[in-house]
Amino acid sequence: MFEREIPINQFQLEYFDKVIPDIAESSMFSPAPGHGHTPVWILGHLAICGELGQKLLGGSISHPDWIERFGPRSVDDIARDDSLTLALVTNALRDGYRELCNLAASTTDQAALDRPHGMPSLTDTPIVTVADTIALLLTNHFAFHLSQLSSCRRSAGMPPLF
């Protein structure tokens, strides 16, 4: 299952590994020009969304206290918090998507994948099932927020990666 989506996510994670070294710890709580998101929110949001995807596939959420702070429809008004280090949120993101890919690759229960996702943020959208949601999380959603993180990097004066 997810034979196309997992390699796409792996490709995006390779790009992530090129972007993240240029994100400074000191910039984590500074809104970027344009989209206005802070690096900590982008990273935390992707991390918790990876864990929410795991939950849809029978896994668990490692950072339940991040759901309100970084989850769907959360507000990017995060007070400086020295416990939310670049390393912590970056590792949570990597761990979350590694496990999401593992669960997605090993899922064989088609009935579970075909059930409604139950996510209020996706109500009344073309994303209807658990399978749709996992595909979205592994591809479009990750790429969208990765582009925001990349723009944080460029806003700090870094040259293009390509």
C-alpha cells in the first residue's frame, strides 16, 4: 500500500535534510515574511500531523500535548518556549514520518483504509477516507509546509539549494 506516496515522502525528507541545517535556533519563534509562520510551528505541525497519521493506522501519538499547540487549525502564536528546540521538533518530525511510512507500508486492512477519516479539518473536502488522508499527509501536506520552511531559510539570506 502507498507504493507511490512513501517514495514521494522520502524524496521530500531528503530535501528537508538540506533545508534544516540552515534554520537557526534563534529564528525558531520569528514569523517569516509572506506566510507568517514560525519555523517552530511548521516543524511542530508536521511532526504532530505525522503522529496523527500514525494514529489513523493504529499507531500512537508520542506528543499528545502538541495536538492543541500544533495540530490542524492551530494558531501560530507560539510563545517562546526553550523546551521546543530545533533538535527536538526536527527529531519528532523525522521519527513521526519514519513510523508513518512504516505503518503505511505494512497496512493490509483495506476496510480500515476505506473508513471515514473523522478529521474535522477535512470535513466537506474531497479527502474522505483514511487512505486519502495518509496519501495527503505523505505528499501534498508535507510538501506545502516544507516550502514554507524553505522560505524561512531563504528569508534568512541563504542561497537557493538548486
